Amino acid sequence: MSPLDPSLALLTLPASQSLPLVVAVPHAGRDYGPHFTASILLGADKRRITEDAFADELAALAPERGAPLLRALFPRIWLDVNRDQRELDPLLIRDELPAGSLPTTANVRAGLGVVPRLLTGGRPIYSTLLSLAEIESRLALGWRPYHETLKALVEETRQRFKHCILIDCHSMPTSRESDPPDIVLGDSFGSACDNRLVSLAELFFKRLGFRVIRNKPYAGGFTTRHYGQPNLGVHALQIEIRRGLYMNEQRFEPSPALPELASHLGELFRQLGSVEI
């Protein structure tokens, strides 16, 4: 297993793992130093648009509750670990793509491959094409160690507890709907997670007064689809939390509500880990 570079990803283990639960946060990285922003067109005010701001702080109580917490520290505009590493964008990479690449997925066509080319809405991220060597370097430094670590955590948890619940924590911008959802639970339309777990999470948030929707518009990305195999004892659930609940979305500043919401998530982790499957 490739070791984690502490500048790129952080694994926080509980003193003793007491829950059959692993928590991952792939998009909260907010290090926008020059190493991550070379050839980036976006000014500082636009770089954070794709970031799941403070999702790592929302999930921070996982180790105290008895579950490991894995966080990517690099920005999503540099590398998206919630994409298949083969989702290479031919409009971003100037070299011929390697055999086995997936250049025609919906993500890549939208400019949202493993190294994204566009912001949502179509604004270019890079000022120049990237070499395949640069993409491969990012995969080797960030994607593979992250997923090798996550795979090991899931398997170790499954072996110890006979099943594993993988929670992938995200945040979403407040939509322009008249009554936008507060929480979106993604289980790949029922294929990635036992319904008892999803129903528990849904009821948990509804009792707190939140508007909860399943799988729309976020059914789960690569992590949910790849790891969620209930028939093998691995249940993956993506949780999207509306940013307006805990932060100022214009200034990218946390609000006083963040600690309380983090406490709620910690309690949800405990309850999910207590379900007998």
C-alpha cells in the first residue's frame, strides 16, 4: 500500500475502533498553494467553488465515536478522488490517452474527469493543456494512496465486524429551488447500501427538521458505486449537506451552526454503527 503523504491526505484513527464504520471526505481540501494552482486560470475567489467547504469539520467527530476518518487535503480542481482514475479528459490532456481510459463517461463529457477541466457551468479551470505525465503524477501522489488506504480501512473493518459502512461526506451549494433540500442521501438508487441504513439516516435528519431527498441530484460518485457492495458486506452511503446550513456561502466562512451540525453527524455515525445487518 502506498503511504499517505501527510500534506495530501490525513487519516485519523480512533483510540479503538468500536464501530463498523469508515468516514471519508474527498473534497474538503483547501490548500491552494502554488503547487496545486500552476496553470490555473481561476482567481482566488473562484478556486473554492468546487470545494466541499468545511465538510471535514462536519465529519470531525468520527474518531471520537470510534470510526476512522480519511480526508483528502488537496483541492478538487487539482485532483478528484471521487472519480475513476481512468476518467481522463482528452480535451485537457495533450498526449494520447493510455489504453483502458474512460474518455466518454458523462463526467468527462461535462469536463469533470479525475482532473477536472471545467467548473460546473462550463468555465475553464486551466490556461493550458496538461501532459499525461502530469496527470499520472497526480494519480500516483494523491488518487492511489487515498484509495489504497480507503480500501484497506474498509476491508479491515469488514473483517473485524463482518460488515462495513462507508460514509462519504460532501456538501452542496444551496439550490435556487423554492424549497431546496438540506440533505441528499445517495445510495446509487438502492444498489450501494442496505435500505435500513439509508432509512435510519433519512429519519434522523427529518427529526431534526431538515428536508431530505434520496439520490436527486446526487446518487453517489465513484466511491459510493465502487465500494458499495451490500452482498459482500460493504455498504456505502454518500451524504450531501447544504452549505447554507453551516456557512456563509458567499464569503466561505463557517457559521456558528457548524459545531451543532457536526455534533449531529457524530450522533448519526454512532446510530448507523449500531445497526445489526
